[in-house]
Amino acid sequence: MKTQLIPLLAAALAASAATQSPLAPYANDLALLANLDSTTGTPIDSLPGTRLHRHALPAPAARPTPLLLPPPAVDLDTLKQKLIDEFSGRVIGYAFAISRNGDIRRAGAGGYARRPGDGNLEMTTHTRANVASVSKTITAIAVLQLLEKNGLTLTHRIAPHLPPAWTRGYGFANDSSGLTFKDLLSHTSGLLQRFDGMTQDQKDKWNNDWDGLEFIARKGVKAADVGKYGYKNANMSFFKIIIPILWMKSLNNPWQNMDAATAGILHMAYITNYVFAPAGITSSVGCYSQPDVRFAAAYDIYDVAVPTSPGNLLFRDFPYCGGHSNWHLSVRQLCNIAMHADTSNYPFIPKANQLLSNQAAFARDQFKLGWDRNSGSGKYWHGGLLFAGANREMSAAVVKLPDGINVAVIANSASTDGRSPASKILSAYANSL
């Protein structure tokens, strides 16, 4: 029996028929991914040089019987109002969602997703936007899953899970100098220090796509810098390549001929199948324009004299979704991901939909993997900020709070008080106690 193509790729395949689709060049690859036998996981067709397997998702399980837990220390209605107070009138548009015990309990939105003269769309809790570096929390979840699937730990080296044809410098070579998964996930790889010491010509070759990452691996890092903290997007961008390779290895199908397009397809397929779908996100998600989806544009909060000036939708090319940035999600979708990875919600979430084991979730918090390094004391967060030119900004945050509470926020401009969404969530929570 041929399996139903997972939602994102089904939409992608349908869209690829259109000549203007960003996925048109990948139609053949997507068709091969679709053509799998759901009974055995064996492909009916094979990609050249390998065989691709896909495990069907388990059938939705019944929700556990709710437990009688004490009420949270914070009143959710108060928290909702405090969030409104933090954002209303201070940004072009905002949306937030609050979850507890496996369900979204409160949500709200205000302002414009697209200003008058630029589409005139109100912001809603279903509006999608580029969530910028909040994408890193999604990447960390996927990596922790795949380490367990492959019997690996955070201290294993990444080198065996990079394309074999790449030339490797220090830290990326398959020897005792190799960087570990923890080095990348915690931004202690020395990549920032390496970048800072480069010439301008070398910096121009450094980027977060396939060619840029191959260049970074070839240049390597300096031994003295490994273990030093330095936030750099490339740390998480490497996982756009490592995740597909680990996935194939977990299915006993090492992929010997990975390239940028194939890695992009498989990375998106894994995240969709094993992060988005279990978290209840059944609509297609990407980093590019999609028909009939409402997207928010980034704006300059102080550009009030010319309200018709266009915003920036911050779309990206298909192979470069995720890793360090660029997933386009709504606050409801972000909040669903957060609560399905929060073990304090697991008494209320079917096991098949729990994104992390207890051990992986503990490691995520303990070592702040996909979290801001200032997180702790029961409160963990990651923010995201993209500058879109002409003072236009898009920002987002996801915050894990005590009592099984998770909050997600999107704002499509800077705030007049200069504060980030994460700081506003934390202040709203503190003022709600």
C-alpha cells in the first residue's frame, strides 16, 4: 500500500507543478519521496545510489486522562492581559499563545500583519511569520531525537556525519580533534572566534548554505577556541546537513552522495514528520510563499509618515528552511511545538506525540541546547530577530515557564520601548505572580 505523502511534501509536490514555484526544480525528488510503501517502509522507486526508507507515523493515540494538579502560581487571564499591555501600541502587529497541560489555554493578537496600503491584514494567532532564530529550538529537538535513534550522545563527534567528500580542517576532521554535538548545540565550537579572525575576503565566503558550510568545515576552528562560548548561526546551520544524514543512518541507509537539494528535502521531511506532525501541525510549513496562507511582513515601527511603504515577508529558498532560522510559523504552531517538548505536559500528551524523552529533555535544559544561555531557574527561552533592511524587523520568542506553561510570541516590528519579545514575556510572567 502506497503511503500518504506527509502534508508538507504533498503540498510542495502539488505546488511544484506551477512554473513559478520555488519547488519546481525539486519535483522529481519530491515525487520519489512520495512513492513509498507504507507497509514495509521500502521505496517503490530508488534514488540513485541509495534506498530511502520512511517510517509511517503512528496512529493518533487517545489523550491520557487529565490529572488533578494544583492551579499554576500565575493566573492565565492575568498573564494574557500583561502580555497585551507589553505589546499593544508598541509594535506594528503582535500575536501570542499560552499553553498549559497539553492545550493552548489563552491567545491574543493585535495590530497589523500587513499595514494598510500593503495588504491591510490584521494580525491573528494563525498568522505565520519568519520566526528567525526560534528555529534553533526546533533544530535542537530534532538533533536530540536523532542522537537517541542512532545510539549517540552529546559527546560524540560530528565528523562522521558530514558529507564524506568535504575537505576538513581542525575540528571537522574525523579524528580526536573533532567537534561534538554539544559543541555545536551550545555554541561552544569556536566558530565565532574563527570568523572574527578571518580576512574580509574569507568572511565573504562564510554563509549558512551548503557552499558556505563546506568552506567553514574546510577552514576549521582553532584548538584554543573550542569550548569558548560564541553565538554563531553556523553552529545550528550544520544540522541542516547532519539531520538528513543521521536520519538515513537510523534507517540503516547511509547516504553517500548528499548534496544541497537532497539535504534540503530530507531535512524538511524529517522536521515535518517527527517534530511538526506529532505536535499537531498538519498544514504544510516552509520558509517560502504558499497559496492561501496569511503571512506577516516586517516593518519599521517609526515609519508612520509613509504607511503604504512595503514590508518584507522574509521568504527564503526551499533548501535553506530551518537549521538556524527561517521557519514560517504561527504562535499557535510554535506553542504546540513547545508544549509537546516540555515533559511537565507529558501526563496530558499521548506518548506518540511527545517530542523528547525525559533524558533528552533534561539534557536540553541542563546544557541549554536550543535555549538562550541566560535561561535557567525553571525559565527557558530562545528569541529570534531578523533585520529586513530600512529599519524593518521581525522578532519572535518561545518561553518555557514553571507549572507546565509555555508562551510563544511574534512581533513584526521593533518595540518602541526597545525590548525583545522574550524579555516582555518574562516581565509579564513576573508581574502576574
